Amino acid sequence: MLKLGNKFANTETSIFTVMTSLSIQEKAINLAQGFPDFDGPDFIKEKTFQAIKNGFNQYANSSGLPILREAVAFHFEKFYRTKFNPETEITVYSGATESLFSTFMALVENGDECIIFDPAYDSYAPAIKLAGGIVKSIPIQMPTYEIDFTELETLFNEKTKLLVLNSPQNPTGKTFTKNELEKIAFLCKKWNVIAVCDEVYEHLTFDSHVHLPLANFDGMRERTVTISSTGKTFSFTGWKIGFSLACEEITKRLRACHQFVTFAVATPFQIGMAEALKVGDEFYREFQKDYLKKRSLLLEILTKSGFKPIVPQGTYFVLADYSNFSNEDDFTFAKMLTQKSKVSAVPVSVFYENKNSVQNLLRFCFCKKEETLEQAGERLIKFASENL
């Protein structure tokens, strides 16, 4: 008998793979997986094509091309007025997910407790546990987005190694406020805890909500790993260009892990994204304006279709209550919706560490062409007329 390990023996296939496969099988419109059905700007592609033609096709520096690390430093200082040294404090990864994985592997040891907000992006808990950590979760109350900070404080103790903060947050769309971040910063400093901040939706906030990096709060720069990527902002999710900003002491450990995960990231894509990060403010204004319009369209579609959507403060996702249609669990309903309406969404239960908190919610994405969303709307309205 083979001496197989048990680390992944009971790990289920990612829900994104499951729902996308079902969507393809059913010829459904995929509003489950968060990737655009359109390309980003041509100037980024042209810069990348040029890099390929000019022979930039071999291994890059393990920590990332200097030109990209400098662009990341420029971007962060421009928007958040905080400097990071591109030589010693910025690292490039194969997407933000690899950055998160490398961070957990580098910092978490057996028995370390790690706090996450529930529901959370589905890679956090498995990676923390694989590193030997213990996951502690604090619920985000839906649909109010409230957090019980008295309860959060009870999760901190001498064993707490890090807290994972995703803002704007996938899947809920919550954007943490200045007051909430001040409370989180206070607890991290009190208990000497590192904050791992997933900020890939940093430029996707709506209405009066704004993104505030936790690293900018008093005493947090030296205890925060800020992680972001270019895929969401520039609509090239398949290029997988992510990065971290952290003090030199932490960065040394992140790079030590990263070199044994992917070693280096695709060279020409780094050159393209270095160019992308130089764009002016007009790009970001148009980006938010375009996604605000898409958000409004999807909210209108879901409401007309009999769902009860929760207005997101950020990201390109909408959570919607389906209790008008069914009392079945969300995976069963998501599967049925894909088969009957030919529109797919993600069951939100997969994002919960505490399954007792699960509600009748699906996550729909609106990073799609308007005609795609309108076509999905026609199908969902038809589905509602037959099932309400």
C-alpha cells in the first residue's frame, strides 16, 4: 500500500471549480467565479507583448522584478502616503493567494492561533491549518455588516499569532471603517499580533465607503503584511501578479518561503503590470464609475427576480437571500438554480468556518459585461416567474 499523507485526504474540491464546471456543463452564465468576461486595457497587453518580443522571457528575480517592486512602492505611497522600500520590503508572488499561502507558511507555527472574520475567502483557513495553526473566527453579522468587538477581544490571548483582515471583504462586500480599524489595531498592538491584510479590492469601494490600509494606523506598519494584486483592478486575473508590503524582518521570512513555492513569477507579465501601476487618477475614477453601474444593474436584476440582495460596500460581489424560493441548503439551491435558470452563483456556506452561522445566501459577481448581466437577468426573471 502506498504511504500516502493525510494532509489533503479530506480536502474538498474548491467551490469555484465545482460551480464553474457545472456552469460549463449546463451552458449557464457564470456569475459564480469572480473573473471578468472582458480584457483589461490594451496598453498593458502591448507592454507585455513588447517584453516577450524583446526577450524578457527567462526567470525574474525571486522577489520580483525591480521595476515592478518600484511601481508597487510608488502606488502605495501615492494612494496611502506610506513608504515601503522596494528592495527590502516588497515581494512579488504568483497572485495574492500565493502571497497569503507563503505568509501563513512563513509565520504560523504549530499551535499558533489565527483570527479570521467569518465568512472569509476560502483559502485562509485551510492554509493556516496546513501551517499548523488553529483558526478562531469572529462573525460578520449580515445584513448589517456589524462586528461584536467585545467578542473579538475575547479571541486574543498569548497564543494569538496573527489576525487576517480582508477589506473590502470577499464574500460580504464589507469595507471596514476607520473606527473598526482603530479597534483592530489596538488589539493587535496590545497582544503583539501580526495583521495579514488582504486588500485586493482596494480600488473597488462604493458610495461613501473608502479603503483604509491597516498598515497606516499608528504602530501597525511594522506588524502588518499588506497583500494586494493587479488582477482585480486591471482585469487580468489569469496573469496572477500579487505582491506584499511588510517590514524587512517579516519580508525576509516571506521571501524565504516564496522561493520554495514558485521561486519567481512570469517575467513579461511583471513588466506589463509595472506599466499598469503608473496609470493616472482618471483610470481609477472610471473603474469605480463602471463598477458602480454594474453593481446597480445586478442589484436591480436580483430584486426583480425575487431575491433579497444586500448592497455591498466594496468588491464586485453581491450576496442575495434566496428564502423566497426555497428553504433548502445553499449548495442544493445553487446547483438547482444553475440547472434550471442557467445562471450560476456560489453558495456562501463554503466561506464560513462556523457552519452554525450559515444563512440562505448566494454570492453573485458583477465583473461582467452589461450585456452578460442583462442576459442573466432575463434568465433569472424567467426562473422567478416559474418558481415563485
